Amino acid sequence: MLFAISGSQGSGKSTVLSSLKDKAFPVIGRKTSRSIMSEWGVTLSEINNDRDLTVKFQDEILRRKIDDDKDAANDPSRIYFTERTLADFFTYALIAIGKDNEYSNWINEYYKRCCEAQKAYNHNFYLTQISKLEHDGVRGSNKFYAGMVDVVMRDVQSQMYKDSYVSGTEEYEGPNTTIITAQVNDARVNEILRTISRYI
């Protein structure tokens, strides 16, 4: 079973995942976007300033994320955690090139592919943005930008849940998203553990 920890930059995803790993839960380790940037030798600014490279980057993110998560998603005997969902990645693609009409069809198709891949998760835990943002050479550290990402990402998570899990007459159980507003890491982890207890 696969559970996701998602949220805007600086929301504390890595801290929560580290705590879950300390509690002996398997955590899928690769940070997908950073692995691509490292292999391609490009920065996030270069990607975001080149629309065709943005499309190529997002397509590769989708491919790698599905590949990274598939074994855990297909294992009903254990609980796995992973960082981010496809809704997170779609949000960043939307913010980067959603304003460009020539990429509108690609955005629409990418959304459909992300919806389909989103079905891999049993549940998603969305962390609201609380941490102090620091410039780490990759993610945007402006508080207004992070706040915008948070608002859009929450909306995309909700919309993708609706669009992913109702198909004709067939309804899917999850993954619904639990919004975690707790300010302390231990409280966040405890809320996650209480939620996943119904799956055990």
C-alpha cells in the first residue's frame, strides 16, 4: 500500500518522512525532479525558462514517479510512504506554462495522465506550509510564491481526486487527502499514524 506526503515547498515533507522512516516504515527515497536535474545538468530556472524543456522535464517526472512507486503500490502486505503525488507535479507544470496558450492541449493531456497515475496512492497527506523557507539552490524561497503554490496545489489535489476516482459508474475508494494543519512534527506524524491504522 502506498501513502503520499505532499505539500508546497517548505511544508516539512522531508522531516515527516524521516520520522516515519525512523518508525521502520519503508520510504521511497528518490527525489524525482532533483534526480533529473542532476542527470541532465540543468537548473530549475533553466527548465522553467525553456517551455519545451519544461514539457520534456514534466514528462520524465511522470515516467520516473510511476516507475519509482509501482512496486509499493502493488504490494498489499506493507505500508510504504512516498514524497509528493502527481497532483504536486501537475501544479508546478501548470504554474510554469499554464499561461501559454500553445501548451494548453499538452496541459490538458498531462492532467489526464496524472489523474490516471494518481490512482496508485491509497491515501495522501497534505502538509500545509508552515516552515521557514530557505533558498537551497532549487526550489523557490519567496513566501508569496510558496503561498500561491500551496493554494493551487490544494485545489488540484481536490480536483484530481474527483476526476481520478469516478469513472462512469465505477467509483474508487481513494486516495482522499487529509489536510494536516498541525504545527509540530510529532503531532503531524501521529495524525498520519491514526489515519493509516484503518488500513492495517
